[in-house]
Amino acid sequence: MEEVRNSADIIATDCPSDEGNLTADALIPKIDSHIRSGEFSEAMKLIKSILEKEPGNCSALKRKLLCDLKIKSIEEIQTISYNKLSELDIESYINSAPEESKSYFSDLVRYKELRSEINTTSRECDDLRNKIQPKYKALDDVSRKEARRELFSWDYGENASYPTILGPIFFVVVLLIYVYYCSTHNNSQSSEIIMGCVVLFIPALLSVPAIRDIIRLLTAPRMEKEIEKKYSDFDSSLKSKTEMIKVKESEADVLFNKICGV
């Protein structure tokens, strides 16, 4: 019994057994050896031979649990897939176990339920994250940070670009020069207008990106609020479900330690 203390034979602790049943006592070490070697079918044959004589033998039931899950120690229950755990008929163990050992398997039932709830809630969280994902793209599109970067920053390298604020500056400089020119020359008003349109056409085009960025800066707070409002239900649901998972995981950890005798 000592050689399986940290795995299959958690087992012996608080587990009633018939010391007079020499057959069971002789088989248990062999069962443990098969389990440690991963020979679950061989272990199951010996377990069944015990349970045929003693349906409520707690040590045999706990080893049967390991064989059903195909794990070498009860500690591995935390890492096995939910699908494998969900297929386990723990209720049959509760019905077979002696009264004083039913709580061990009842804890397993609750652990299985928690794993199911965590698994379901995690999928719901993934769905919510997929629904929320466009929010971050939308926030980037109206971002004041991006507008400021385009207005005032130089980009070097393959995608080099100049600060868009240079467009309006260039426009103002050209406009001032043109106004000065008009004030020092005696031209008709109509010719000045035509010439002004021609002279200021390119500076005006260069100013368009800056005007766009300035509009983005001014409208960004309102747009960000609208985006946040649009996704607020998803955000609150995700936060609530994430907190719920933390609570359930904490409860599952407590049960896991209890099951493992920690």
C-alpha cells in the first residue's frame, strides 16, 4: 500500500477494507504495478475479480476509476480532457461505494460538474471575444493617437511619409506670398481669383490629409463613446463570465486537493 501513496493509492487513506480478505490484499499490489506501467486492461481484470466478491471494496473502486480514465495517478485528473472526464459514470461508483466513502466520489461528481461549467463558460467567453474583436479595429480607426501620429510624425523606411500638418503650413505660406504679390501688383480682381486658384491648388490638395486628421481628432471622443456603448453589453458579459470562471476554478482546485488528499 505504501508504494502507491502519491498516485493510485490515495486510496488507502480513510478507505475501509477487509483485512481478512487475503485475495484482495494480494491483488492490490499487482493492480498498482499494472497501473503504473499503463497496463490498464490487465489491472481491470484483477479489479473486477475483487469487485465480484466485494462490490463495495473502496481500494478496488478507486483503482477502477484510474483505469476507466486511463491515468496512472489521481493527480492526473486535473490535466485530462473534459471529454474523457464527462464520459465517466461516477454515479455508479457512488452507488457501489460503502457509505463512509461515498463523499469521495461525490466530490468527484462536483469536480466533474465544475469542469463542465468551466468548459461551457470558456466557450461562451471565446464567442464573446470574437464578437468584441471588431471593437478594437473600430477604436484604432478613430484613434486620436493615430491622427496625432499622422499629423506630427515623420515615418522613415520603406513606407516613409511626412507629417500631414506640413500641408496646411505650406498652404498658408503660399497664400501669404500670393496675398503679398496681389497687394503689390495692379491686377484685375477676376485674374487674381483665377491665378489664386491655380497657385493654391497643389497646397490645398496637400492640406486634405491634415484636415482629415484634424477632423478625426475632434470627433474621436464622440466616436469612441459610441463604439464603447455599442459593445458595452458584450464587455460586461465577458467580464462577468471571466469572474465566474475564476470562482469555479478556485472551487475546482479546492476539490482537487481534497480528492488527492492534499
